[in-house]
Amino acid sequence: MKEQRQLTRRQFLNQTTVYAVGRVLGVDKLRSPERLIPSRVLGFYLPFHEIVKDATMNTFKKLVLAAGANTVVVDIKNEYGYVNIPFEHPLLKSKMQSWAIDYKKTDELLAWADKNRILIVGRQVVMEDAVLVNANPQLAVRDNKGLIWRGGGRIWANPFDERVAEYNAAIAEQAAKYGIKVILYDYVRLPADGQIKTIKYSQANTRENRVAAINAFFEQAKPRVNQYGSLLGASLFGYTAFAQFKDMGVGQDLESAALRLDWFCHMAYPGLYDSGLADEESCGKDKCLPPTAHNYEIVNATVREALARTRAVNPNAVAVPWIQAYPDGRYGRRMGLEQFEDQQRGAFDAGARGVLAWNPSLKYHPEFYQTVGGEE
């Protein structure tokens, strides 16, 4: 393990540089406010429904500043399909209503973020979308009886239908116009859980067809986002960083996705690596099992492998992995500050641009980013 130089939050913020995404993308005249992206992204996830709760938000904002974070990921479209910025589209039969309905709270969050040099990343759940499917049943994933498939607990839109890709690209474009500088696609894949064997897709479920379908979502969104000086990223299964896992049966092919993305964000939560890693360099013969006893190694190997593959096709794509800030219920191991910092160091040692902490309960440790490891 490489020797670390430890920086406090204030030292880090004083030394770090920021870049304007408009300049990176060659956009001369931005049509939305020019927000800067930190050279090292240190993020917390915030479910959108929490931003209408003033007491919760006051506590969360204090946490962000005290912990040393400089990024907040907030839903602009959630797992049910509710869009949380003003948005209208022909596929919706009536004006879209948000879950919380109060868009002023979004404006307040953006204003607070600008004042405090905090980047807002807009998380957009793509394929889980009961709102879109209920308005347009012809866009649903269906089972072998022709019924809307519900085997994964929620309703999914058809990943092979270009209308679904265009609809999501329109939301992403609106978010960019709204001033959000990074739009992060999530659940941009085929279903992986539930009774997936009962699904009957509108196309043959081959690897070639899956990958082409998912890439079409990126191809539609990226130019529409970039034209406003914003970046497009996507959350990807952690194992897709490793070539032997291919697209994991869900259409997420890393090399081809990297050609169409500005950020790739692997979900490098150690607790999900239940098969371990066949990586002798990182794990030796025990395959890093149990994985939450090898937090540094899991995240480091994921980012290292991902960057080795993506840089060969797109040197400009950057890695900003999700890391585990929630309890390890699967293996019963502690996931506190020490384990979080192990993941963080693993990501940065491998060349990540930043990390995003995931815990929908908002029970983040108040010192998560107080000390940031960085190489000289």
C-alpha cells in the first residue's frame, strides 16, 4: 500500500482546484449557470423526499460541511418514476407532479450548494418507472403471459424501446438546463433480481442486443446534456469492472459504455461482492472473502481494473465509484469510519476522481471526509 499524505478538509479545499465543465466540453456559451466540479469529488447521497423536511435538511447541511464533503447526489427521478424538477413530455398525459411537489426546495438546495462550493449531482433512475408505464402500458417490460412484469418488486420500462431512451434523455436535458452539472443515470440496465426468467422482451435477450439497447440510452442523453455544459455519468454494477463478468446479463458493457459517458460510477459496495475477487494482486488465494473484511482491496481492484479498460478507449472518462456507508447486514461486520476510509483510500490509490457515499437513511458518520488521503 502506498504511503499516504493526510490532508484536513480545510487544507484540501485550499489546495484543490476546480474545473468548469463547460470549458472541459468545449462549450463556449453555457445556457445554464456555470457550476464548478471539484478536482476530487467527495459526496453524500440525499433522497429527494428529504429536501422538503426543513429540520432534516438543516442537520444534513451541517453534516456535509462538518464531514468535509463537497458533493451531494440528489434524486431528479426516483425509483417510482417521479421527476423532481419541472418537466413535461408528450408521453405524460397530464402535467408531471413531483413526489414532493415543491420545486422551490430544489432551488434552495442549489443556492445553498453554490454558496458553499458544493456540487449537486442529479441522480436519475432510468428503467424502474411506474409513472411512465402507468401512463403508457405499451412501454412496459412484460412477462411470458403478456402481463406487466412485477417480478422485481417494481415496474420496469422496456429497455429495448427507443421511446424510453428519448424520454429519459429529455429529463436529463431539462436537468442540465436547470443548472445541474452532472446527471447520473442509475438503474440503466435490464432487471437482475426477481423472476427474471418469466420476462419476455420485445427483442431477443442476447448480449449484443442488450449492450446496444443500453448504449442507446447514453447516446441519446450525452449530447443533450453536454450542450448545456453538463456531464453524463452512470451507476454500474461493481463486477462489470472485471472483463470476465462481461455485461453481467444486464447490458452494462464497460468499454462501450465508457465511449458514451463522461463519468462511470461503479457500485463498489464491498458487501455486494459475495463471489469475492479472483485477483491475486489484491486478494491472494482467499478471493477477499468475506468482502467487508477487505474494503480497501475490493474498491481498489474495482477502480484499477475499470480505469485500465476505459482509458484504452476513452482517456477522458473518469471513475467516481459509489462506496458503502450503510451497515453490513449480509456479513455482520462493522462498517464505520475506519472501513469507509479504507474504501476511500482504495479508490484514490487506484486513480479515482472521487467517491460517493451511499446510505439512504442519512446516517453518515460526521467525520467521513475530514481526512482525505492523497498521494504527493
